[in-house]
Amino acid sequence: MLKKIFILSTPLLLGGVEAFHPTSNARETAFEVITQQVNTWIIVHVLQVPLFGMIALVVFLLVKSASGYLSIISKLSIFLFFTFYNALDSISGIASGILVLNSQELPPELRRLAVEYVNLLFTDSLVQIIGLFGACGWLVAVFCTAIYLHLEGNSFLSTVLLAASGVLFAISHAPPTGTIGLGCFFLSMTMIDFSILE
């Protein structure tokens, strides 16, 4: 029962947090977006650290008792997600928020430097590679888990919803794709046979 509650509540909790994730349009820099809602930005990204771990644990629990290549690939991939996506969250999320918050009282010349370095936390190639590894880890893990659950007799609809959550959340954890993806994840979990997880 506790496992079921954990599996069902985690995507709702993370989806609820992601609903408050500040978003940008094509004309805004990262610094401009964060400046508008810096406190919300920091809170969301701090909360994401444990919640990313929790959603990774949910995926792991779904294949924990399974054997075979799908289970192995899913477990390895969700480890990649947990490792690299939390690294991305720490760099582009928490660190950038702290820099923006503490740059507000700086003299103009130093503030310009802060703007440059905050934006670099989103455009640097290494940061983008870290994010790509995390997103791909999520996508592969969720796809393998969806296939495994379908082979175990779960409905086609639950499989499609789970696979959709893999794609949508991999595109971006921010709204709307992140929240919709986690909604799909939750709906899929309401349809699965929890007895196969024992």
C-alpha cells in the first residue's frame, strides 16, 4: 500500500512543483526570466532535487522485481537521469538563481558580468551535454519500463501514456510539457496492475 501511494503521489508532487516553474519566450535571456521571479525560481529548483530522486525511484520500483534486458536498461538509464538531471538542476537552476539574487545590488559593470555568466550556465556546451544525458536517461528508462509493463499484461493505454510522459518530460521539465508529461505518468500509474511489482 505504501509503495502504491508513493508511486501515485510522486508524479503529482513533482508536477505540482513544475507548474510554478518560470518559463521564457524566445526573446528573453535566462537572466531576464530568472530576475522576474527569482525567489520562485530558487524554491522550485531546490524542491526539484529530492523530487527528481523520488521520480527516479518510482521508475526503479516499477522494474525492480523484473529480470531481462528491459529491466537492466531501465535501471541503468534512470540512474543516468538521476545523476545528470540533478547536476543540471544544481548548475542551471540553483546556482543561476543564487547568482541572480545576489547580483541585484551590484554596480552596473559587475552586474553585466553576472548577466553574462548566468546566461553561460544555460548555453555552455558542457551544461547542455549534461542536460542531454539526463533527458536521454529519462526517455530510455521510461520507454523500457512502459514496454516491460505492457508485456506483463498492462493496458495499451497505460503504455501509451507512460511512453508519452517519457517524451514530454524529456523535452522539458518546465510547463507545459513537463507538467503534461507528469500528468500522463500519473494517469498511467492509476491503470497498472500493482501486483506485478511485488
